[in-house]
Amino acid sequence: MRKVTTTATSADAADRPTSGLQTIRRVLPYLWPDGQAWVKRRVVLALMALVAGKLISVTTPYLYKVAVDALAREQHDDAWLLVYGAVGLTVAYGVARLGAVAFNELRDAIFVRVGQRALRALALETFTHIHRLSMRYHITRKTGGLSRVIERGVKGVDFLLRFMLFSIGPLILELVLVAVIFWKVFGWQYMAVVLITITLYVLFTFRVTEWRVKIRREMNDQDTDANQKAIDSLLNFETVKYFGAESREARRYDAAMQRYESAAVKTGLSLSFLNGGQALIITTGLVLVMVMAALGVQRGALTVGDFVMVNAYMIQITLPLGFLGTVYREIRQALVDMGDMFGLLSQPAEVTDKPGAQDLRVTAGEIVFDGVGFGYEDSRRILKGVSLRVGPGETIALVGPSGSGKSTIGRLLFRFYDVTAGAIRIDGQDLRDVTQDSLHAQIGVVPQDTVLFNDTVYYNIAYGNPDAGPEAVEAAARAAKIHDFILSLPDGYRTTVGERGLKLSGGEKQRVGIARTLLKNPPILLLDEATSALDTQTERDIQDSLKAMGQGRSVITIAHRLSTIVDADRIIVLEDGHIVEEGQHEALLARGGRYAAMWARQSSEEEAARAA
């Protein structure tokens, strides 16, 4: 028996966020990818433009100081030289400011393609990974919450790429340069005040932000919950209408939004506290430095230009420090959001191709279930040693009460799950030894409820084979007996079917699904109660299409209505995970066992319904 790997449930995906350091490590390869030299060149050039811009930026206050001193006649007594020098310095000051802005814009222009490429690559990786996750993941995960995690995560990456690289790094560089200038020009006392102010500011910002992150996480959780309830309600629009539950759904949604409102108010109040504390620290440091400079001017140790330069430098670092509060909060939140998304990406796929797996080769279409055991949970087994064979071109039907394991057999055949005991083989090839893509390509499925994309009828049929031309699509529609109906629609094959195909009736959707599977032209068919949700007349009409589709193919039909499978080559009766009867319709009726009892019960129910 093969070893079965147990994985975490899907609900754990976003509940296992990665740490901030792990998240940053996950992002770095997108900025410095192996084998893509053009990306690395752009990153280096962007960093060079960043450094050049900051070097120019820290020289502008000095030019401002020299111009002020010139106008104050502290450097020149000659009026002509005074005016000439002051004007020239003012122009130089303007050029320096323009140069700093120009280099910043050049940096952004160089880096924008790198950032967008990284976002695209990450979005593709996330999208692909979600499709690789198992059926177990998708039936336990709420779509609304999942979409929210992805949306916030991608936005977080965008923010991190733009601001962490080009805001935090440049800010640190600028603060270091300004501290060195204060030390060299004015003395260590000025530098000490600047460093103490910056240190207090950063510590206060980080401490309060860490507290706010917890509040923000709660707000995110409530936002996700409200979004889940909204999407769940909209997806079940018809059910809500059937039970007149509009007001009930509104109250349910409002209760979730009330919890979100409470968390959002806490977030807003904490933000006000943070901004107020930051302003107090920055203003205190600014006033101290300005007082020290004013006293220096009074003593004659400093010029008026020095006083102005001190003020200019303090304002120059105050602005990015004020921005640091916002940037740090957003980066911290971005790390939380990205951690949720990377936690999702870390969710392992339950069913994977083994190393060196070969493509499935279907030569005859023989399907063998050899002692198959399976359970969705270890404590509850669904199939208990099921063995059966579907011969090439044979049609078998699986019947039995709910919970007997009929649909589970179909899911195992398509390898939504791996068996926990025994094996399933197609033409002698164990499904675990072949690639999932090749397996899925060889099996066509018509489910109980065909779900369509919110696109045209043509798109939905052509989904079975995107390389097929219009003639093949129409041929499949004719075979499914839906071509004439499509032509009667206002836009024919270009008619949009609505979300999940709600603009079409159940029978019309099933015919589109049959046409889609016919276009795929697989050698193996799985009909999973394909007509049980339809009325009797529609079911009879579609049965003809299904029978025609099964010609020359190996077919497994999971049936609820026994009248639909009387022509099957063999009927398998399942009960409590075991095969209890097997044979053709007439033989099973003559046996007078489980199948005969089910047939009698359904026949009497149908007769009673017709009489009513």
C-alpha cells in the first residue's frame, strides 16, 4: 500500500501567515531574478538615480544659506557682486531642486517596468497555485475571503516594491547625510539633537504601529467576513428570493459591517494618537535646533544663512520623517497582507505529479478499480475495498443511496483526490504514475449542474477544445441538439449566458455542457447524475444526446433516477462503501435484491407523482 500524505485543510491557508522577514525574502527574487539581466540592470540604474537625487537634495539648503548670506552682505561689500552672486546662487538652488526631482522621476521611470513585471509574475504564480490546490481546499475555502486575501496581498507587494525600496532606503541615506553635515558644520550638539529626535520618533512610530497592526488585523478579519457574507448571498441570489430572505440577509450583512465599523473606529483613533505623538516629537526637535541656531547667530558664531540652513535641513528631514509614519504603517500592513498571501502560496497541493510522471496513454479505455479505499476524513471511510472493471467501450452505471460512494468514485477517477488504499488504473497505468494534465485530457465530465462562464455561448462550448474552429463548435452543438436553440437567441452563438449561466434554463445549460464535452472528444466519459436536476421530459431529450455521446467510449454513469440507466451494460449497486450487487437491469430485477427494491420504490413514487 502506498503512503498517504496528510495535508492541512484549506482553511489554514490564510491562518498561517509568514513572518515579515520571510515575506521580504519571498519578494526579493522578483526584484533580482536569475537569468534576467535586464531586470538587474534596471534595479542598479534606479538605485544610482536614487543616490544621485539624494546627494543633490542635501546640497540645496547649503546653496540657500550662501544666497541668504550674500544678500545679508556677509560675503560681499560690492553691490554688483552681491546681486550677481545672489542671483546666481538662487538659480543654482533652483537647478539643484529641479535636479533632485528629475533624478527621482528618472528612478521611478527606470523601475516601473521591474515593479509591474514582478506584480504580473506574482499574480500568475498565485493564480496557478490556486488551481493546483486540491478539491478539498476549494470546498472548504470561502471564495470571497480567498479573493480578498489575494487582492490585499498583490496590493501589498505593489506598495512594498514602490515605497520600501524608494522611501525607507532613501530616507535613511538622507538622515545620515544631514546628521553628518550638522556634525561637521555646526558641532556634535546639533547632531545629537537630530539623532535623539529621529530615534525617539522612530521608536514611538514603531511601537505604536505594532499596536495598530493588531487592530488593523482585526479590521481586516471583519472586512473579510463581511465580504464573504456579501458574495455568498449574491451567489445564492435565487435561494434568497425563494425564501423571501432579503431582510434576513441584510441584517446578517449589517451585523458583519457593524463589527467592521467598530474595528475601523479603533483604527482611526489609534491613527490620531500616532500622528499627534509624531508631531510633538518632531516639533520639539525642530524648536530645540532652531533655538540653538538663533543663540549662535546672537553670539556671532553663526550667520543668518546658517540659521536659515538649519531650518531648511530640519524641514527637509521633517517631511520624509512624517512620511515615514505613513510608509511604515503601510509597509507593516503590506507585510501582514502579503504574509497572508504567501501563507496561501505555502499551502501544499494535496495531489501532485510524482517526479518523472509520464503522460497517460489511452489505447482501449479499460478502467480498473482494484480494492479502492478512501475517506475524506480518517475517522469516516467512504469506500471500503471497491473493486470493479469497466471494459473498453463499456457503459456501467453506479447507483445506491446518498453517501454510498458513487460521486466519490467519480472524483477519484478524475484524481481530485488520491486513494488511501488500492489503486485505480486506466489501460494498466496507475493514475498516480501519470500526469494530471494528461489524465484530465482523456476524461470528459458532464456534472449534475453544468456551471458556465459569464461569457458567450460560443466561448463556453469552445472551452472543451480552444483550438477548435467555428465549424467544430457548431457540429458539437448540433450533436447535443442545442444548435437550433442557439440560433434563436438574439446574438446567436455570441449571446452572453450570464454569471454561472443563469440566463439559460437547466436543460439548456446541460446541453451546452454536453456540447462542450463532445468537442473535447475524450475516450472516457463520466456522467455524474447529469440529468437528475431536470424535469422528466427534458431528461428524456438529453438522454438521447448522452447515449449518442457514449458510443465507442468507456462510460461511467452516476445515476439517481434508475430509469435513465436501464440500458447500461452493467449496473453496480453501492451501499456503505461496498458493492452489494452487480449485473444488467433485467437480471437485477429478477434477483429481487437491493436494486429491485430501489426500482419498485422509485416506480411507485413516479406513479404517485403522475397521478397527483
